[in-house]
Amino acid sequence: MTNMPLMKRRRQFGVAIGLALCLAASGRAQVAALRKLNAQAADSYRQGQYAEAVRVGQDALKVAEKTYGDTHLQVAIALSNLAEYQRVQGNYPEAETLLQRALAIDRKLLGNNHPDVAIDLNNLALVRDSLGRHADAEQLYRQALAIDEQALGPENPGVATDLNNLAEACRAQGKLAEAEPLYKRAVTIWEKAPEQNARALATALTDLGTLYAARDEAAKAEPLLARALTIWQKTVRADHPSLVATLRALGSVQMSLGAYAKAESSFAQVVSATEKGPDVRDRQLAKDLGNLGMVRYLAGRYEAAESPLGRAVTLDEKIYGKNSLTVAASLSQLAEVYRIQNKYAQAEPLYKRALLIDETVLGPNHAVVATDLRNLATLYSLEGRHADAAPLLKRLLAIKEAALGPNNPQLIPILDSYAVVLRVLDRDQEAKAVTARADALRAQPAKKP
């Protein structure tokens, strides 16, 4: 996903020399085992193999507790690391509990203003961000920032992490004007040593680019996201979640700029990476396939759009159930691709099924149902099936009249379409009345804004 705050990694505490000398052979073996488990978990995490990182991280915590007791700094490290592995798996309550325990240990042993306490505060805030508790997260990020600026200095990379994460919390609350300078300051700090801070810099560039995209400033967003992508491509494998998230955001921006060939390339890479990733998520893959199909549709590559949109329908049925609103929306997209290619026989059952689902779930007079009626009526008109189109248009008109009022100019296109169908069916008197009504609406003086 995009716009994800940064987890702050804890420094690895070495074993005190005196303690190491006193440890029995079994104790030294446990220390070595802990070190290896931490390394294995960290490697799995960096490779995006999060389920494996959780499994190994749980083993590391058990070894740390057995070796050092429940309130040692090494236990706090193991708790913090495991919390991150749980967080990226979406196990937020578990991560929150682990981090609260790590914070309590560090405050007791290190004091309230130690940089490691700031790390705990930052990471706990990150989890609360993920839980949607953005105001709570903002306060924790501000506490972490204050500690780090005092302890580390205002230009330290750790401060940049605090700034970026605070910006994320502000953005999530709609405080875009507050978030922008925070992102920029974080980028400025990390740019002073881009090689050492490559991943953090790529994350901040992605976040800032996504902020601009949210403000409909795609021209500003595109170069930032492209730069972030270049950094990710040099530092992680092609299916790494952070690279894929940046590529996904870049594809959306390219699509909004009308750069359909570039957007298609981006979304095709996203789909390929999502399918090959170690933790394939059908829900995200369905969205990615929908994006790929949509950009091909917008580019006029209708036949090429059929396959990804068809796959998206299949996945949506698996995830949400065959009679869900998400499936209805996917069916309508695929039907439109068929309709525009004059493949009316393939489009009709999809439009009809979408209409049935929406009527059942939303009720017969919902705005989405009106759109379904318009789509199906348009298809029937194109096929010359005017007798089938007429009752759909009549019903569409009734829904829109009830929603907008009988004198709203938005009724004019519906009235015009209905009049054409009535004339073809030799229902001339009805057609004249409908046309007269449309003309009367056209003659109305325009309302002042």
C-alpha cells in the first residue's frame, strides 16, 4: 500500500562482557541462537516474506525471554521486531500489545527521554495509524519527534523518520497543508546521504507524490513517484511490496495524466509482481487487474481489456460472493468493454446480472440501479430492440424524477432517448409529449450558480 509510515528499527544491544563471561555454555548457545534468529527474521522481512518473519520472530522472543528474563533490553528488541512483523501482516492488536510491553521495559530501564523510547513511541503510533486511530498516532509521533530532535539533533535521519510518519498521520486526517512541509523536510534530510537512506528516501518520495496526487496535482506527483521507483528498483527485488506500492501509485498518476501506455506498463508490472509475490492477496490482485483493464479500455485497447477485467470478476466473486455490489460493478465494467466492441451477446447477461444484484442489495430506486437501467437500455437500442429498451427508459426516468424533481435539466438526455424509442415503436403521441417536455426544460432559464 502507499502512504505507509516507517517502522524505526531498534539498535541491537550486545551482550555485556561480564555477563557473557559468566554465561554457561548453554547460555552462550542461546545468545548465538537468538542472534541467528534475529538475522533470519530480519532477512525474511526485507524480502517481503512476512509470515516467515513472524514465525521466526516469535521463536526469537521465546529465546530472549528464556535467556535474559522478561524485562531485559534484548527482550524489548525482540518484542519491537516481532511487533513490526505482525503489523505488516495486518495483525494490529497483537502488534500493539507487543509494543506497549516494549515501551514499558525501555521507560523503566532507560528513562522517558531516551532515543529508544522515541522508537517505541513511533512504532506504537504506526500501529495505531494502521488501526485508523490517527489522532492518537499524531500525538505519539510528536512525542517521538521532540525526543529525537533533542537527543539526536534536527538533521538526524531518525528525525526524518519521525517527520515522515507525523506527516502521514496528518495526511490521514485530511491535514494536507500540514503534512506537505513535514514530508519535504524528511526528504531534505535523507537526501544528504541518499545511499545510506535509500529505502527511507524512496518511502518519503512516494508519500509526498501520493499527497500531490490526492490534491489532483498529478504533474507534481509523477516525477517524485518515478524517482522513488528508480530507488526501489536498485534496492529491492521486483515483487517487493514497497516497490509494488510505488509502481501502483505511479500507474494511477500516469492514467490521470492520460499517459495510458506508461500506465498500462506500470499496472502490468504490478499485476505480475502481485501474482509472483510470496503472499498473494486476491483482494489486491482483483483491484490491480481492474486497473489494468481500465487503462486498456481508456486507451481504446478494448479486446486486451477483456482478460484482466474477466479475471477481476472471477476474483471478486471468490472474495465478496457472487451477489455482492463489488461483483456488480466489475460486471458492468466488463459489459461496457463488450458493448463498445459491438459484442452485444456477451454484454447483455453481464448488464442484466449487475442490475439484478444492485436491485436486490440497494433497492429498485437507487441511483446505481438507474445507471444499470441506462446501460441496458442503451444496449437494447443499439441492437434495435426498442420494445425492450422502452420500459427501462420509462423506469429510469421515474427514478431520476423522484431524485431530482420533474423540472431538472438533467432529465433532458433521458427524455430525448425515450422519445426516439417511442417514435421507432410508432407511439407518436407519447413521443410528442416526451419531446415537448424535454424542449420545455431546455427553454428554462439557466440557474445562477
